[in-house]
Amino acid sequence: MILVMSGTADGRELVQELNRRGKKLLTTVATAYGSALYEDMGLGELCVEGKLDKNGLVKFIEENGIDTIIDATHPYAKEASKNAIAACQVKGVRYIRLERNSTQLPQSPRSHLVKMAKDLEEAVELSSSLGNRILVTTGYNSLPSFTRLRHKNDLVVRILPVPEHIQGCIKLGIPPWNIHALQGPFSREFNRATIREFNIDVVVTKDGGKEAKTLEKIEACLEEGIPIVVIQRPSLEYPLVCSSIEEVLEVVGDGL
């Protein structure tokens, strides 16, 4: 039995393909939004909603006869990956990491506008110094770190269209007209239009790779002549890493 920890579009695509091939599998998601996506795909019966820590994963492995965990969580979900690796070590279960390659920065005379930050806190401080009106595209959970800038900077946030997240933004003091609740990923043209329409001075992003169209976001900022702060991926030693679904399928093999 395979467990896919699927926090990305790649993860959902992998689940779909493994199911098509007749593999015995389950998948976990952290939110009701993620669960709803599987319902829409017709794979709701494979999906288990809720976050599992190390002990929770160990119990899940035992109860479901898991022999392989494929970690397709977000590149910045460091704790989830650490828990999965630890649980696999405890139970002697195979661990496979699915993670798209990092974004290659474009060659441009304006490449100096791409600012790298080692973590979220550095990104907050750096973005505040680069402009007044900041477009934050790093996800709902990162917003409390940015809201301390509310009295100095004007924050515009782009989050998933989840009602609880929208309500949470308002509670954090972000006005409704600065909340963009949209499902990405977004094209270069869409990002350029957003920058112009909402008078954005600086954008903050994570490096979600090709899947998240991070390059398109960077290119939009360069073309509009504004800085973009890119938070570097956290460093973690994975036992085995695959950079594509095809690689994962090759490792998993044809057995059930």
C-alpha cells in the first residue's frame, strides 16, 4: 500500500496516475480545500484529511499496511517532510520525495531586482525596505509575519479562495479590497496586470518551481521594473528525491 502525502498539483496528478495503474494507495491532505479537490477528481475515497505528526504517521502506517510513502508536500512544508522521513525510519518503510527543481533565474539586465531571502523573516524585512505597497503571495500561513508591517506598508495578499482564510485575513487587519482570493497558478500577463492595476511596488514569493509558475511571476516583475523577493527553499536531507512524476513511477515499479 502506497501513501501519497499530496500538498501540490504534482501530488494530485501522481495519485491520479497511480490509481489509473491499479496501485493500492491512499493520500493525505492538510485541509478541507485539498480534500474537495479530490472529490472533484472522483477520488474522494482515497483521501484522508488532516495533518499527521511523526507519531500519527507511524500509527497510520501500521493501521493501513503502508510500505511506501511518497512525499509530495509543498517544498516549504519542512516539518511535514521531517515527520514523514522519521516515521519511515521507525517502521522501515520506503520514502520517496517528489519535488520539482528550483526555478532558474532568467538572464536579464534587470536581474538585480530579484532579491533572495534565506527565510520568511528576512523576506518581511527586505520587502518592507523595497517599497510601500507589497503583494504577498507566500500563502495564508505566512501572513501573521507580514501584518506587523501594516502601520508602515500597504499589504496586498493573494491567497486561496478558502472562506476561513479570507476571514482570517480580515481579523489580521487586512482590508477586503486588498485580499485577492484566487486559485493559481498565474501567467506572466496576469501578474503584470495585477502589478499595474493595484500599483504594486514589490512582490514576495516562494520558489514553487515550474508547477507554481514562479518564473512567470519573476518575469512579470522584471518587465514591470519592480523588485521581487524570493524566499529560498528550506534545506533538508531527503533519503531519495525524484524531480518528476515519471521518475517516481519508475522507482515505484509495476508491482501492486
